[in-house]
Amino acid sequence: MKLGGLRNRLLLAFSLLVVITAATVAGVNYAQSRTVILQQAQDATARVLVDKATALYPLGPLPPGDGTLDRISGELSDRDLSSLVLYEDQTSGNTQLRSLISPELRERVRSGTVAWQRVDSDGTPMLVVGTRFTVQLPGGQQRASGIEAYIARDMTPEARSIDELATRAWLLGGLALVFAIGLALLAARGVLRPVRELGDAAQRLGAGDLRARVEVRGTDELAGVARTFNETAEALERHVGELKRMEADARRFVADVSHELRTPLAAMTAVADVLEQEAPRLSGDAGRAARMTIEETHHLTRLVNDLIEVSRFDAGAAALAPEEVDVAEVVTASLRIRGWAGEVEGELPAGIFAVLDPRRLDVIVANLVGNALRHGEKPVSLRLFETGERITLEVADHGPGLAPEVLPHVFDRFYKADSARARSGGSGLGLAIARENALLHGGSLIAGNGVDGGAVFTLRLPRQEVSA
């Protein structure tokens, strides 16, 4: 399942929405509850301190003696509270509380307010609350007595309650996430099923199954997409069927015409052979007409033969007649038969064997070398070598090479790189036939340009099984 898939996006969206909502609600609830718990504990402790301090009035003469400080400390302490009373350099009560009282807390207490501070005492949360005592002066006025009283309370129960709140918040978030995933899966199932069916149908359609359709359910947007897909597939099936029929008719027409031309061409070739023998004795216009007739007859013969070969490839009737051959011998024989041995520089080491159709290899070599001699510049070179389980034959010339806009169309039928050139001695099908023969062997034929210029055609054929 892809990370960017619709199912994952739905799961992520639902999960984020529900989890963020749950986290916000739980977080706000947790923060408010925590504040209430701590505030209640602080207020209750402060009231206890104030009430106990009020009950101690009057304090007695100042400066107070040790007995007064001990009395105050004893009254402030109980089972849940420990106390510490300070007067200048005198102390009474739990002296361990001295380390929990910060200078800031003492400063606020001395200013006349009831102050508090939460501290940590060896891993135990503590609340320290402090106040100062005043004395009544004649006339109803009050002044500071210099006596400071502090009480400390263990906040472990409150901390435990806060931890329980946090646990509940996490539990709520987890349950919300499970709920979100379940809801997203249900939504994804309802949305993705028609999308998946549509994707499968599109794949089948792309693979050539023009009868691929999807079932239309409901009247929503996805149903509209399904109907549009079915209508498009039906139209495509009709158009492709019509194109296939037209293509079959065109292939049949080319094949029929080519075969029908073979009989008159045989007669014309016989006449051309007779004219070729008499042409040297003909002069003037008669000689030129004879030579033109001979040339055009040979050209037409090659064209018809190439069309017949192409029609075999199109009909799937082309077949190999493989045999084990020395590739260099086949290439050398092809050059020698056509009189090109002296025009081509060959690097053709003997002993490279392969199982292939020698007649079709001869056709490939003839088309590649003939094309290089007609449209390139000499010298034309052939290089044969082995590359693993394949043999490679490179045909290169020293001409201007192939223009970038020409390369994609080199093997197209009847393609001419120079549109201004009306016609050439070839049929325009040679390179296409060469490539079809390479593909028929399970190989490839690639056109390119050499480093030093000139066109380079690279033929790669599998060696298949060669006896030792």
C-alpha cells in the first residue's frame, strides 16, 4: 500500500482530526482539572495556616522567647502538616523545612502576604505556605512582629490525582485513535472499492481488453465517473475496431498488390535482362531509355520484394530458420556477393559462433552497409565482437551523421531524412526490415552517431546455445 494512497490519506485525515480534537479536549480538561486540584490544595492549606495563626493571638511580649516559638510551632503542626517558625536567628519546629524555603518566598512573606510555593523534596512534591505575625499597638494599629511561620504539606495525593487525569487523557486519545481508524477504514472501503474497480478496468483497457467495464452503483460523483469510463471504453472499442479493420484491409491490399505484381515483374525482369545485354549496342535515346528501364525495373523488383517481406512481418508469418554459423563468415559472404568487400573495412574475427538465421543476417548486413555506402561517406567499417551472451556488430561510416530530429525516425517505413530528395536507389524499407529481423532474433538494432562523426548502427543478437 503506497504511503500517498487514498486509503492512507483517509486514515491520516480521520486520525489527525479525531486525535487532535480528543487531545485538545483532554488537554484543556486536564489543565483545568490540574489547576483546580492544586488551587484547592493551596487555598485549603493557606486557610489552615491563617486560622491557626489567628487562634494564637495574642502572641505575648516581644522579642519572643524559645517557649513562644515552640508554642507557635506546636500549634501549627499536625498529622499532615509540619511547621517551622523563624525569628531573626531563632528557629523552632522542623528545621528540614529551612532548605525548602526560597529567598523569594521569604521576601513575599515579609511583605505581609500569605505566600505559597510548590517544591520538590527528594522526589516528593511539597507545598510550602508562609505568613508573618503582627502585634497590636495601642490605638488599634498593627506592626510586624518579625515572626515568620511556615507549614509544609505533602502533595503526593494531589500528584497522584493529576497523574490519573493524565492517564485518562492518554486513554481517551488512544480510544479516539482506534475509533478514528475504524471510521476511516469504513469510509475508505466505501470510497476505494469503486475507485479500485475503476483502476482495474483502466489497467485491463490499457492492456488491450477493450471490453473492460465497471459496474455503476448509485448516483453520486463516482457513479458518474464510472458511466463516463464505460462510455469512453465503448467509443474506444468502436474506434479501435474500425482502425484494426482498416489496417487489416491496408495490409491485405499491400500483400495482394505485391503478389499480383510478381508475375508481370518476372516478365519485365526477363525483358530487362535482354535489354541489359543489348544496351551496349544501342545508342542515343534508345540506349538511355533501355538503361533507365533496366534500372527502374530492378528498383521496382526490390520494392515489391520488400513490401512482401514487410507484409509477412505485419501478418506475423515471418519465421526463423536458425542454424549454428560463424558470424564472420556470413558477414564476409554478404559483402563479397554484393561486391562490397573492397569498399568496407572489416574487423571480423573468426570463431564467433551463434545460432541464428543466416539469410536474415545477410539481409540486415546488406541493408546497413548499403545504407552507409549510399548516404554516408567512405570508409565504411564493420566491427564484430562478443559481449557476454550476445554478439555485437557495428556498422559505421564517416559521413555527417544523423541529425537529432532524424534519429527517432530512422527505422520508420518510407522515412526520408532529406525531404527535398525525391527518391533514392533504395525502397525506403531497408532499415525497417533490418530492425524487424533483429527483433525476430530477440535482439536489437540501434542508430546513433560516432564520437568522431558519422552514423553508427549497432546490431546486438543473442548467441543462444552454441556447441563447444
